[in-house]
Amino acid sequence: MRVWVDFTASAHPLVFRPLIERLQAQGHEVEITAREYAQTLQLIESHGMTATVIGHHGGRSAVGEARQMRTRLKALRAWARPRAFELALAHGSHELTMTARRLGIPSSTTFDYEWAWLQHQLGCRAATRVVVPDSIPAERLKTYGAVPPKLQQYPGLKEEYYLSDFEPDDSVLRDWSIDPARVLVVLRPPPDVSLYHRHSNPLFPMTLEHLGRLDDVHAFVIPRTDEQRDYVKSFALPSVIVPERAVDAQSLIALADLVVSAGGTMNREAAALGVPVYTTYGGRLGGVDEQLIREGRLRPLTDPRALELDKRELTETARVRRDPQVMLDLLLSALDS
């Protein structure tokens, strides 16, 4: 079977890496397209995959995003049409599901934040299957035309599946000269260029200022874009570390004492790995985060002074691992229709 996978953000190579490995091990041929955005291309390379680069992010404006989407849809159709794909898979890439529907290819999309209204109106309606965590109430997805059997739900977090075979590499600490006696806090800025998160949240820079001046802390910031990297560096804070390119973020998270993130994926990676995590997200919480907060695995942050900056004992007990084949089987159910 010929399978097409499309990556449009940094989390997508992580989610699909074990799924693509399984598809290839089962004898299927997989081709990947990718949008140039954030660390997406670097992560594809670092995980041993190759992709055809088609398009880039449209920027902060809705007009720019719409213009880029039209351009990319046309390019994707031209690229995919002669390749005779039998299945198309994506994590929230509405451009893939729209193109696949136009070409008559069954498609599955997966995501874990339900309030990206325009993205899901386009992507879910075009998809053959919509695969999401069971912590998202099914009634919230009806507005996107995602009802059973199109809607398929899996238990737990997507991060518990793609991190199931992950073991942290402690060389990342040496690579960045991280003092094991200091509290390691990994931070992720808000997704300012996302259409569903337009208004900047002042809590992140407040947290950065607070941590960046503590001499018993390493505040390791993993920016999404070059613009964010330059912004963080402009603070010139003595305890802040800002990498110049993609890093082994999962190892940093697994070895951290604390994670503070305004996004979604890094919060959930920390929860899956059993690491204490605070969210500074300023938008509407989705069902996944709501459940993690109820379970005490994610804590909302309103004041940086409330952070519990303690060294933690590294332990496996809080970690959750799940079989990626479960998610793959749900994605492959698009073929049943």
C-alpha cells in the first residue's frame, strides 16, 4: 500500500515516527510532505526521515495564511496526483485531507485540541476518519461533522503512544553544561502564530524574568521560531539557555525537574513522562488539558512565584506507555469505509 503523510508543525514528526516505522515494517511504502515551519524540517531529519518540502507558514495574518493555504493546496495536488496513494494520514493538516478528498484518497486526521475552529471545519469535514483522545467530549466535535463512525477515539494521550519506546539521553545535560545541582526548568513559549491563540499572554515573559534571574536554576527555553529565539535572548537573563536549533527536547523534559509551557504538546509530553508541569496557556482549554488538570497531572500557573522549584527524584513510576499500534489501527480504519 502507498501511504502519504503530511507534516505541518514540529510535533508531527514525533507523533508519526513510530507509526511510519510500523507501516514500513509491514511492507507499506510511505512518502512524506512537510511545510517549512518552526523545527519541523530539523526534526524530520533528526528522526531519520526524509520529506518533500511544499509550502511554508503563512504568518500571523489571516490573509497571509489563506493565501499560503491556496498555494499549498495547488502544489500538494500536483505532487500527489501522479503517485497513486491509497491512504493519506495527518495530524491536523487540513490541507492533506482536503487534497486527498479532491483526489479520491481515503484519509485520516488526528489532533488533540478541539477549539481550532476553522482548521477543523476544513480538515474534519474532508477527512474519512477523525481520530482523537477520548478525553475530548464527542459532542464538541459534532460541529465539525465528526460523528461515529467517522469519529474514532483512543484512550490516554498521544504522547503516551509515540514516547512508548523512548528512553532519555543524559548526554543532553552535558552538551549544554547543565549543573545537576541546579533546578532544571524547561520552558516553551506560547504559539503566537497560531490562529487560535492570537493574543499574547504576559504570563510567559513574567515567568521568564522570574526564573532567569535565579542562580540556582537553569531555565532552558525551547522557542518555536527564530523570532521567539531573538525575543528570549533580548532579555539577556543569566540563568536562561536558548538553543540555536532543534534539540533533544524529550530528553530534556524527561530529565527536567519542572516544565512550564504555554503550548500543548510539551505539557502532555511532561505528563506522559511523569514530570511536574505547569501551563501558562491563555486560550480556551481543551478536553485533554481539562482532564489532566482534574487528575493533578497538569497545573495552571497564574503567578511565577507559585512555582515549586525543587529537585525531583527521577523515577519510572509516574510514566505511562501505550502501544502505538492502537492508534495506527484507528487511522487505518479509513480504508474500511
